[in-house]
Amino acid sequence: MMSSPAIHYRDKVFAFFSTKQNMVFKLGKDYPMETLKVTTQEFSPFTNKKPLTGWYEVTYDDSEQWLPMSELALHLAIKNFK
């Protein structure tokens, strides 16, 4: 994640391109995932650790949804900026 190409809002990452060629978006742990029109999975970059809370991965097969997901993640980043 640290070396991956990423999209920032006020120096905070809200989306990035994973090493598996997927996009990962920060939606937050309380986001109602059932409202999304795309299949996501919790982002779990570590073998022996639990997934990163609030981060969700969208595969290349659903790449047409990357732009709307980026816009959603940006909206949430702006809303939650402190």
C-alpha cells in the first residue's frame, strides 16, 4: 500500500492500485455494502493478519466501476475529514 499508486485527499489515501492489479477503496467499516452495485471483498494484504478495516477491493473484472467507486470514496473522505 505504501508504494502503490494512490489517490489522496489532503494527504490521506482513499483509493489505491494494489499489487494484484485491483483497486482498493476506503469506504469505512460502517458503510452499507449491500447498497453497492459492484462485488467487493475486504482488503487483506497480510497472510497472518485480519483484513484492513473499512478497505474494500474491486477486481479488474469490475474495472468499469472503479471511477464511481473512486468518487464515492472521495465523497466519504471529504465528509469524514477532520
